[in-house]
Amino acid sequence: MRTLRALLLSAATLLTISTMSAALAADIGLSPARISLSVPPGGTTSAEVTLFSNSSSSVPLTVSVGDWVQASDGKLSFLPEGAAPHSASNWLVPSVSTLSVAPGGMTTVRVTVNVPNDSSLAGTYQSIVYFATQPKATSSVRGAKFVTRQRLGLIVYVTVAGTATKGSTLSDMYRDGKTLKVVVGNKGNSLMRATGKVEIRDATGKTVATLPIEDEAVMRESDREIALALPKDLAPGYYVALALIQDSRGGSLAGQLPFTLGN
């Protein structure tokens, strides 16, 4: 059993993916952590990403491309290159396959996107560019040997220019215990980003809490369930949750859910 445990631990990998402006692992950082590009069929464009180090020694990295998909609850699953339904991985060409970031320094990598001249392509496609450190052997408190590897991911969205469609709905709202679930539907073939808020109003119509919705990705032709925690100090009683959501492509969504919290 101890041998099996050690073998399992030897495959451990740290993957840091962020939808913010930068992503950071223990020794290296990446900015931006996400890029969105619009490219016509048969066209080419590129973007730069900066890697920076807070290590006291050089950090060698390997660069590769992969795929990912997002579940309705927002969780990401990472797939081999070309395995996702709307993969852009075959279109991406990083400027290097290996590099080294100097101690406390930074370096820039260019990612070129070549969209095929194919009239069947339409909407938004996605991929990911990985920047991975060399495997590093460490020991646990029990002396078991295992290997860790830091891996940062640059999320890449590519929209085929002139082909994007949009449309969104507030498909559902419901309460699951102390959690409010807001289901947003993307009816278009392009990426949607949802922002906004849910106001919690009491029986008098007074707003007693505001739950922010901050830049949530809703993938093409799919639903996204956004979970919002109700305030822990919300007293028993009758309430109305009022959702006010903006579609990044234009348009607004609104809906409400009456609910009662028991004693």
C-alpha cells in the first residue's frame, strides 16, 4: 500500500488557471492569464504573454498546447490537444517550446493564431497554452518520495470574425439551502461573459443584501449555473431575490425568485 501511495504521489501536478488578469504559481507568474482574439477565416494574428519569476534561481519551462471544457457549474476539465468540441489548439503556435525565466526576471512569449480558411467555422473556439516547470522531487513528512510540477495555463479564446451570434436567457433561479443558484443560458455561438448582481429584498421591499456576479464565462450554446451564497446572518422570513445581469455582448437579463427562510 505504501508503494502504491508513493507511485500515486509521484504523478502529482500543480495546475494554476485563473480568469483574472494574472495567474501565479509558487515560483512563476503569468500575465495576462486570458486572451480573447477575433480573427477572420484564413487570417493570422498574435498576442504576447509575460512570464515573471520570484525564484532565486532560473526557472526552465516547457510550452505546450491543450484543450479544456467547462461544465455547467463552472468547473474546468483539461483534455489533450484537439479533444474538445470547439478546439482552437491546432490554430495556436507559441514562439518557443522551451524557455528559462531568469531569477527575479521576466520574459515574453508570443502566441500566433492561424485560423483556417474554412467557411464552416463560426463563433468562438478555445484552447490553452501551458507553461510547465521541470518535475521536482520532494519528501513528505513520512519520508515518501513524490514529484510536483507547477503548470500555468494561458486561456485562449478565438472568435472567427464576422460569424458570431448572440442571445442569452435567464433560464432558472432556485434556492438550494443557503445557496442561490442562477442559471444563465448562452443561445449564441460566441463566448458570453456575465456580470451583475442579485439583490435580496425583504417583505418591505428593502434591499438587505447584494450578491455580486463577477465576470462569469458562459460558453457557446450552453447553460451556466452560478452559485451565490446567501448571507449567513439572513434572518428567517420572506424574501425576493432580484437578478440583474449584463451580457458582455450587449443586452440585459432580469428575473426574480420569492423564497422563505424558516426558523
